[in-house]
Amino acid sequence: MPEIIKQRTNQRIECSNSCYLRYKGKEYRGVIENLSTSGALLKLSVRQLLEMPRGSRCSLIISDDPQFVPGEFSGKIVHRHSSKIGIKFQF
């Protein structure tokens, strides 16, 4: 079992909602693959991930439109692999 999965303490809910990841003042379009009370796994383009090192602060916008933000959650990047990025929420 991968180490990241062993560390999870909250149940993840599978989904495919549109989102934006805000990083250094820019919004990157993506899809939420799963979500929990402590974090989320997003799918972005591989090219976008090259700019985002682990440990970086970011925020997740759960919306189809970055100008309409019904929910934005601050966090940090804790996992990067292929076209996927893991975020741990920081409240």
C-alpha cells in the first residue's frame, strides 16, 4: 500500500467536479478526483504541475468559474505524480 494512502485518516469521496487551483496569483483549471475534510486529489495538466513544488501554498476553488467563488480552501501541496496533485487543507 503506498505510504500516502496509509497516512490518510479521513474518508475520501470520489467525484469529478470542476475546480481551479490558485497558485501564485494564477488559476489553473482542473478536476477534483476525490475530496475529504482534510484534503483533495486534483487532476491538472502535466505542464501546469511543473511550476508547483511540494510544500507550496495554494488554494482550491470549487467552481466552474474562477470569478464566481462559492468556496475557496487554503492548503499546501503535499503530493505530485503524473497529472495529479494532492492538497492538504490548512484552516
